[in-house]
Amino acid sequence: MRFILGKKIGMSQIFSEDGNVVPVTLVQAGPCIITALRIHDKDKYQAVQLGFGSKKKLNKPQKGQLKELGNFKYIKEFRVDNTENYKTGDKIDVSIFIKGDIIDVSSVSIGRGFQGVVKRHHFKGHPATHGHKDQLRMPGSIGSIRAHSGKVQKGKRMAGRMGSERITLKNLEIIDINPEKNILSIRGAIAGGENALIEIKTKN
């Protein structure tokens, strides 16, 4: 399995060889530094920890962990079957990928704040007239008196916080690679705003 961290640049488009337009998301992937290895005998699981991005200041625990490796803004772990092929301090960049690779991409969607049921769950709302003053976007009844004694059921769709959820899109394709600028062109749209952290890993 190959993996890397990156940040979302934005959307663009690429023309394929047959002249069709392919929508792509541009991701600045790496370079990343391996900051630590998790070994089964010591940590009870095996993983590779990557550092990405720059940060001006680190607190004392971070300084002790990273030592002289650098001031990284993001640190993430990727589970692996074997850590023998990795070494702390090694660099990982887009050269590990090739065009046509099928990847899984994880990121955090854009936060929308506290939203009502119409925007959050696509309720159609109440009629605008016939005794429904100021109730156009209200949720309506939320209790079930007969079956649950008026209690609100778990998972009831109501108003609340929307967005800021971790989303994983599977089986996306790498359309193009720019090794000079460490940019991957990935087919389709990826969740998250500009400069959002992107986690990329291949199937094998």
C-alpha cells in the first residue's frame, strides 16, 4: 500500500486524448517525512506516521517527538502490514504514484454551522398559507404519542450541526502527476474546502 498527505488546491479540468473534458481536483501531495514507526511488539499494531506542512511553533511534547525532523502542521498514521521497508526520516512524495492508480481519498467536508431541517435534511416545509403563519421552514411534530409515549426517537432528523464530517471517497483515479510541483490531478470532486488536509492511499 502506498500513501501520502496533501492539501486541496481546487478544481480544474483536463482534456483526455479523445478530446473529452475530465473534471479533476488538484491536490498538492507531500513531500511528507516519516516521523515515527509503530511496531507490533511495542505498540500492538503496525503503522507509519507521516508529517506534512509547516508550523511556526511546537509545544514541548511535539518537540520531543519530532526532534530534528521538522515543524509539521499535520501528523497522521497509516496502518501497514509490515514496517520493514520504512525508516524514520525518509521522504515520501508523488513519485510513488503512477497515472491510472486507483486510490481512496479521505478529508473533512466544509462546515455549515447550525442548520434547520429544510437545508440539513431537505424537508419540503409547511404550506405558506392556510393557517401556517411563520411555520414555512419548521420541522413539525417530532414525537410519536401512541408507540413511544411522546418520546423523541433516537436518530430523529432534526435541526443541528451540518458538515465538518470525515468523508472517504473510494476508487478515484489519478489522471495526471506533476512531479516538479508535487501536484496530483484526481478525477472528480473531493470533499473539503481550499487547503483542506487530504489523505490518499492506494488499494495495494
